[in-house]
Amino acid sequence: MALIEGISQKMLIQTLRQMEQYGLVTRKVHAVVPPRVDYLLTPLGLSLTEALKILWRWSQDHHAEIAALETRRRPPTRRDSPKLPILRKETQRRRGR
């Protein structure tokens, strides 16, 4: 699981379990220590291959644009919105809190 960058083990497992519910992958548990689980694409999952190849090519063709947008995006900080706590207090006063 360490080979998939940018995703937690919990999120990966949740996603794989959903894919299993949708019939896209099968899950095989091996009775070994430490435990080992393999996921394999089903015929339905394999049928997505061509669509995913098209999306992959698109992402490669537009990588520079996507990266540029990503560097401009950042989460807001408290400094960016100093009035939020004040607005919260005003709303609480109106509600009688």
C-alpha cells in the first residue's frame, strides 16, 4: 500500500470495498501472517480500461495547466477571513444564545 502516494490506507480500503460492492473488483484474503489481501479487476472493471486510458491521456496532455492551478489553490487561513468569528457571535445573539 505504500506504493500509492497521496491516499491513506483507510481511504484506499474504503474505495476498494466500494468497488467490490459495485462489482468492479474481487477481493481474495490469504490465510497467512501477516494478513494479505489481493484485489483483482472483474470483467466489468476491465471494461472501464479504454475509458480510463482516455482520461489518463487527457491528464497527461493537460498536466502543466493542472499543476499551475494546483499551485494557486490553497486553503483559506484565519487571516484571510477575520470576520468569521464575529459573524458567528452575531448569529448566536440573534438566535438568543
